[in-house]
Amino acid sequence: MPLTKLVFKPGVNRDQTNYANEGGWWECNKIRFLSGYPQKLGGWAKYSVTAYLGVCRTLFNWLAAPNYNYLALGTSSKVYVDNGGTLNDITPLRATYTGASVPQDTDNCLTPSAGSNIVTVNINTHGAVTGDYMTFAGVAAIGSIPATSFNGVQFYVTVVNANQFTITVDTLASTSSPAGGTGITAYFYIPSGNAVAAGGTGWGAPPWGGSGTSPTTGWGIAAVSPISNPLRFVYFASRYNGSTNYTDLLFNINNGPIYIWAVDPSFTFPTTNAVALSGTQVPQQVGQILYDTYSGILMAFGATPYGASSPYTIEPLLVRWASQDDYTNWDPATPASSTAGFLTIQTGSTILRAISNLGEILVFTERSITSVTFTGSDSVFSQKLISSEISLIGPNAVAVVNNALYWMGTDKFFSYNGRVDTLPCTLRQHIFENINWTQSQQFFAAPNERFFEIWWFYCSSESTTIDKYVIYNYAEGPAGIWYYGDCLATTSPVATEGMSRTAWSDSPLRQYPQGASGDDNYLYNHEQGVDAGTLPMTSYITSNNFDLEPDGNKFMLVRRLIPDVSFARSTTASGVSPTVDFTLYPRNFPGSAYMTSNSEGQDFSRSVTQSSGSTVSVEQYTEQVFVRARARQMGVSIESSGVLGVNWQLGAPRLDMREDGTRG
């Protein structure tokens, strides 16, 4: 019998039975498809030299000036600007207390406890809550604790009462007397937010339309069992400053004020903290800011209305914008000198996310998507309903790639390229039946344009943090293809680094896509090398069952495997050959388990046998492998693990087999 070539359809399908999708792929991890063939996923390497505090949910890349390529990070506790891998804290300050101010009084406000590194801070009406961060300047040494253990150090606050909180220093105290000096300044940063959502139905879970007990309870709060403490998201924009010739950074924290970080003309770090944006009728609270590059206008989606007074309340469907080319003027009452204005989105109850794309801004509510476009007329902006039959599972679960939008809904995936379409997905049940709805705020989209991919990271039903991903490749095949994997670190059978990510940036301004780690709070470059950080990457793909002869009627005896694997770009150490493991899974009937005995009692406890009695390892120059397996159907798997520097792409391996009767 001639050799049988094994060529499989690209993509992975879990929404059909294993046998029904004959000729396809069934399961995988850390792989992608290129030109129709599976290959190992690209590796990742640590980029930042310092870790960040909190959980990062937003990355924003911009040029502050020619040759000054900055990356902003928004976490649940902080806002940073990256400069060459060093993360510089620009978080706005909530309050600054100095010396014998009334009523705070920071003189000698530090009380250590002998033999402990816990220090009690005594500042009247400090206003902090547990989880906030603060720092000191001007503290003198206290016994065995040097001044450097206090000054400039970021301290996590644990509140005792309205006048006291505790911090942890790096040195055990030798005294228990109040001390520190009379020149102490205490800096308190704006409050931290939530890193993980509280209990309830989740950000994206139906039923839609509720907003908790007030319009300001957060993004997309469901009407039943609402989450009262949503995650903290930071939304960034950059805007050229004509007076300095630099591009400043603007941002807001959901349902908070707008802040500005002006670029230091000396381009040195550390630098000043961001401050609240001042101007005329600037909205006091904003759901999300967005800078429309087409019109040159800064916009707010969900905002306190024009002329509002304290106590402020956000109108969740209100869109406000500043005057063209002047983000400090939000006053529409002077049309002769200002183009500021506002409109109200007509469908839905809450703006969940706004995203800019090719001259229009797409605004998502809990059930609709509306196009807001610049008109240049007296109205400035107009709106048009695109669809009222969509959903969005999380505020970061949408991305723009090549002028098209892709997003994850509550039960399917969508795209928009002039019209809304549902993306056919061969993993739909596999994904949406295994989701932690209470953590759907964490889900996010991650473009990887080099490989024509959109990744979605999400929490499975067993996890409260990101532990799964799914990839849509929009360039393979007429409708695109899908594949998936997990983000978990492993210790057995081999140790691998995890790929849990909480935010992503695929900017043309940087060499590699970058992801924020949910494991160690560092930034990582992706598609750099072939390993999982400093450890080998476990990567595999397994086919669906396929008949060994056309109708699966006869038993076939498989005698030889002729592999076809490329190891291009492998970087194994000298003297170490890159290898992959091939595994054949014999099967007699679709309902039977893999590797069971047939009626003749033939043992398939090992998928492939040869004289050495182990799984087949294939190297670059392996020409053929002799095997012995008798079955009606078979699956094939290829895997690499345990060796640094291995990269592989599968081609079209072949099987040598002959008929072996119909009994069984």
C-alpha cells in the first residue's frame, strides 16, 4: 500500500465530536498556524527591570517627542510611565501633609515597635483606606531604622482608625518611642481600586441594563446581584502641547476626574506626578476619555453634565467634548470661541466603552453599538445607531486591527468593518461554557498583527484570574481559524513559566508586542525568542481521529512513520539537537477510549512502540521511525517540552501501513 500523507485542516474545532471533524485538529496549547500548518508559539522575555504595584489593566504607547518612546501603565493602584524598562510612578497625589499642619500634624508622627518592622503612623484625619499607597520625605533615622527606609519608599497602608495607620519597613526597630523629626512630609496617592471583581453576576453577564444603586457604581453593573466594587481601569490619551512642542499624557480612572502628565522638557526621570486637568467646565467625573485624532478633540464618554455642582453624578449615556485643539475648554456656552458640546447616546442605559477607528468613534452600550462622527458643523458630532443586537463581555475585550473592530460578546464573537457580523467560531461552546462570569471585567483583547491574530485572555470557571486564551487568525482561510491554550505555569512533568497576562500593547512604535504579567508584575516582550521566559515552553497539538482506510471498515497495521518537521529558528545549546515527540493514538471505534486493547488482546498502553520502548523522539535529521500499531482509526500528536531553544513547524508526515483484516 502506498504511503499515506497526513495533512489536516488548519484551526482547532471543539464544537464537533472528535470523529466528526475528521481531518482537523482537536486540542492544542502554545501553538499557532502559519500558511495552514501548526507551529510552536513565539516565546516571551522579561522587558521591565522593575515591577509595578497592583494589577495592570491598560498599556498605552506614545511618542512624547521624537526618539522619546514612552509606555504608560494603568494598574489597580498606580499609574506609571516606562522609560527603557524602568517604571516611573506618576500617580496623582490626593493630599500632602507637612509639619505641624492643622489638624494633621506630621511632626514625629512615626511610632515603631521594638523588635518589629511594623511602624504606626499618627496623622490626624489622614483620609486613607487600607490598600492605598503613600510615601515620606524628610524623615530622620529612628534608632536602628535608617532614613532611607522611609524617604521615597512606597508604603502600603493598613488603616487602624481615622488618625492612625500602619506601614511595614525593611528594618527591625530598636525603639518604641514616637520619632522621625519635625520636617516630615507625607504624600498620599489617590485611592487604589479593585484588582479582582467582587461577587455577583459580573460585568458582562445578563440581564443587562441595571446600574446598581446609583449611576456611579461602575462599568456595566448588572441589574440583578450587581457588583458593587468593579475593577479599576485607566484610560489614556495623548495630545500635542503647542506651547512646549511635546505630547503630553492625559488619563482618567473610571468615574473619576481627568488628569494630565506634562512631559518634562529635560526628559529626565523621576519626574512630577500627574495633576487634575484644570480649565473651563472640565467634567468632574468621567467614565472614559478618548482623543479623536480626526477632529483634534478630547472627548468624555459617561460624564457629569455641563454646569453640574456637588454632589456630582455621572450621566452614563452623556458624551461631552472639549473645544477643538483646546482640551482645557469644555464650555459650550461661548460658541464664538469654543466648539465644546455634548450629546446623549440614544440606545442603552450605560456607555461601556468607546473606541476610535478610521474617522469614527464606536460607542458600546450594554446592547448596542453607535457610530459617533465629527461633522465639522455647528453640531460638531453626530450619532448613528449601528446595531442594537450586540453585547460586550468586558470593557477591554475589543480591539482594532487593520481598521476593523473585533470583540468578545457574552455568547459569541463579533466584528465590525462597516457592518456588524458574527464571527463563526469552532470553539464557541468550549469557551463560553467554561467562563467565570463574575470576573468577565478582566477579559481583554490582544492584537498580534505580525501573525494576523487577535488573542482574547479570559478566566475559566475554575479561576478568578486570567488562565486561558483563545486566538482568532483572520488571515487563514475564508472565515479565519481558531486555536486556544492555557496561561498556567507548570512544575510537572517539566517546569514552565506561565503566560497569565492582564493587559497588552501591540504598538508599531515598539519592536515586540508587550504584555503585563498577572504572575510577577513585570512587563514582557512577546514573539521574542522561542522559550517561555527563562524556561522551556511546552507546546503541542493533537489531531482529530481519522480513518486509516477510507471507510474505517478494516483494521490497518501501521509499520512506519516518516516525519516532516522544520526546526528553523531553534536556538538549542551546542551539542543539543532540537527534538519533538510524535505520538500515535490507535482507536477502534469513535466511542472507545484511546490506547485500549482490541479483541485480540493487543496492548496499546504505549501509543508507539519501538525497540527502545519509549515515545518516539524526532530530530532534525530523523528520516523514519518504525512503529507497530493496529487500529481502524488513529490520532496523531506532536509536542515539544523540557528543552530550551526548540522551535518547530509541522509539515506533512506520512504513514506506512497495510491491511490487517476486519476482525475486532
